[in-house]
Amino acid sequence: MEIHEIISRNVKKIRVKKGISQRKLSELAKIDVRMISKLENRPEPMSTSTIQKLCIGLNVQVLELLEANKSVLKQDTLPKKMKPGLEEAIRLLRVHLTQIS
């Protein structure tokens, strides 16, 4: 499962658990409601800005959106062969998470 799929799944799970509608999340996160719907139903890569807005709207830390994928953030658990660019993306995500923690 790709990171953006995990984030999308967790956004929906957290939103539903908190009893927040897609429309309310769009208001809280300042993201168009159509984007929230698309994000939850047809996940695709998203910017760090969008991830930050989602965290604000849901009142969660970034790691909560990555919960199912914590092991990917550990270097020793990375697969030997990865898609081109994935290793760099994970490295940048580690740096970003370190900076905002």
C-alpha cells in the first residue's frame, strides 16, 4: 500500500470516528469538499501542504495519518528494491516529520 493510500484511509477513519462530515472537514481544513471526497474515494499523491491542512482540520498529528505505515519510516525495514524516487520520498518525509515534531 502506498503512503498516500494510507493517509487517505486514515483521514476517512478519523473523520468518521470524530463525527465530522466531509463538508465540515473541508471548512476546518480549508480544502474544497470535492477534494476531500476524491481523497477518500480515489487516493492519489498529495502535497505536504494538503497533509498539513488535513491535520489541522482533523486536529491530529501527521503520524496519526501515517499510523499503519510507521514501519516504513524505519530505514532497516525498507524493501531492498523500491520504485524509483520512493526511497528519496521516504527520506524527505523522515526529515519533514523530524522538523515538525
